[in-house]
Amino acid sequence: MQYGTDMKPMFVLAPMDDVTDTVFRQMVASCAPPDLFFTEFVNVDGLMSPGRPNLLKKLRFVAPEGKVVAELWGLKPENFLAVCQQIADGSLAGELGLPDGVNFYGVDLNMGCPAKSEVKNGACAALIRPENRDLAKSIIEAARAGLRQGRTLTQMPLSVKTRTGFIAVDMTWFEFLLRQNLDMLTVHGRTRKQMSKVPADWEIIGKVREMRDELGVKTLIVGNGDVMSREQGERLAEQYKLDGIMIGRGIFHNPYIFATTPQNLLWEDCPPKERIALFRRHVELFAATWQHGERPIHTLNKFCKIYIQGFDGAKELREKLMAANSTNTLLTILKEAHTKYNDNRETD
Ligand SMILES: Cc1cc2nc3c(=O)[nH]c(=O)nc-3n(C[C@H](O)[C@H](O)[C@H](O)COP(=O)(O)O)c2cc1C
């Protein structure tokens, strides 16, 4: 199996912790699906500990989402091996309640998260540091061995998502990664030190693609950072000859961001009642998916801002919605608002 080489450029929804769960991915898939989804990142050391049940929610998905890559992070190669084996043999998907034959599409290794809590232990972006290269290699090899041991028919693809350096841009990191025989490499065009404070550097992403060509390896190169529309992504992919474009925060401004124009323009003109209906569907899915309080209700507030904006009365409606403390209350408010905006439209 290979990442989607038939689609050029391939569009990917970025993994965003506490944002891109199965519910939001289903919403994005229903608006305008990307070619590939990632789960939120999940810690393999936690998965192989008594804390496992708590972490499984981050891996949940449903078949209609399409291609879903499990994003993993951690420190212990043996845990990467075990979890990758469980992913490849389908036992983890079974544990998540998925029917036979429905499985993750691939595995991604997070080597870019800049958060202090992860980096201080030597995980995620800390793996970029030259002194941690042996560990990075062991993790990639363990993940690959796990995917091989657990494989049923074909080997699942293995990818890495990373930044351009730790303190400064470090092309030796990319040379190292490109020699690991990865199926895909996503480059977020900032160093760890830059966090999100400066614009993403697409020149470096382009240089990684050039290096890939010079080394003659097959790893697909996906660029990431500050892409706010599909058209912008297409232009960047063409300019730097990239295989794919990953979009994260752009989805907050347009849930139809992956649609091809002219559908993409529809979000600006999307009437209030349809925006309200979208949030209503999101809340209904949330209530049906997280029935045991796995996700607190206030986590819906960040989604409220995506849908309930750009029309008269949106701010007041948002304030009411964000004060709600149950999905039933939210649905009642949304139903009333939907009727109101429906009536308004009919009397226009
Ligand atoms: C709220 C939030 C959570 C994130 N969580 C993850 C994560 O779990 N795994 C990961 O690889 N990157 C994570 N990222 C980084 C994004 O995947 C992406 O690389 C970054 O936002 C830059 O892309 P953008 O400018 O299109 O948003 C997160 C970003 C945000 C804003």
C-alpha cells in the first residue's frame, strides 16, 4: 500500500490535539474530504500502560472517514513496536469496535511537537537534536518492525511529521530522515524554537524535496504551514514540486477548505441556517460518540466559533451556546436559532 500518489497534490488534514477527533473528521469529511486524515497524536508509552483505556479515544475513527493515519509519539522503541504490530494486525482497530476489514491506513511518527512537556523528556521535536538521532532511528526501525510483524497482507505505510530544525534549520536531520526509507515525510516549515511565531518557511520545504530527488528516494514530501486555502496549497505544491499539502488551522476559517472551487467560495455565502445546521450536526455526533464523558462539553466551544460566525446575531448566539452545560441545552438553542433564521430567510 502507498500513500495517495495518484492524487497530486494530495491534501491532508493536519493532526490537531483535542481538535481533529473522529467527530470533527466526520464533519470535515461530510463538508469536503481531504485525501488523508491523521488522528490526534497518541503516546505509545501510555498506550502500553494501565492508562491505555483513557488514550484510546484519540484513536477512534469510523469507516466513512476514509483514509485515517494513526499518529504516534513516545520514547520507548519497544512500545512503538508493540503498538504498530497491534495496528497492522487489526487488533487495535478491533479494540476500538471497528468491524473486520476496517483498519487504519498507515502510521505516522510525530517528531515535531514543540511542547515543553514532550520535549523535556526527549520526545517529539527533541528527536531532531543530533544527539538524539540514534533514538530517532531506533523508533523508526521499531515502528517498521511492528508493522511488518503485524501485517496481514501488505505492509502499512510509515511516515514522519517534523519541523525544519530544533534551534536552527538543520538539513542533516532531513538527510537522515530521507535515508530511513519512509513512505511520506511531512515538513512543517518552522523550527522548534520558532513555535508558531514566524511565517512558515516554504523555501526549506522545497529544499527537502530537492534533497529527496538528489538522493533518489521515493519518500513523498508534504508541505505544511499557514496554508489558508486549497488554491494557495495548489500553488505552493506546484512552485516547490511537492507531493502533498497539509492544512491545519485553515480549517477553522473554512470547513469546506478542501473543496475544489467554486464550492470553496460557498462558505462565505453560506446562510446562517446552514451554519447552524452544521454545528447542530456536530453536537449530535459529539453526543452520540462521547457518551461516557470522554470529552468535556466545553471542548465544543472551539467548534462553535467555526460555524457560528459571519452573520448578524452570531456573537450573541455564540455567547448563549458557549454558556450551555449539556448537549441537550445546546441542541435546544440551536433548534430555536435554526427556526428563527429559517423564518427570517423566508420573509426576506
Ligand atoms: C491546536 C493544535 C494542536 C496540534 N496538535 C498536533 C498533533 O497532535 N500532532 C501533530 O503532529 N501536530 C499538531 N499540531 C501542529 C499541526 O499539525 C500543524 O503542523 C501546524 O498547526 C501548522 O500547520 P497550519 O499552519 O496549517 O495550522 C497542532 C496544532 C494546533 C494548532
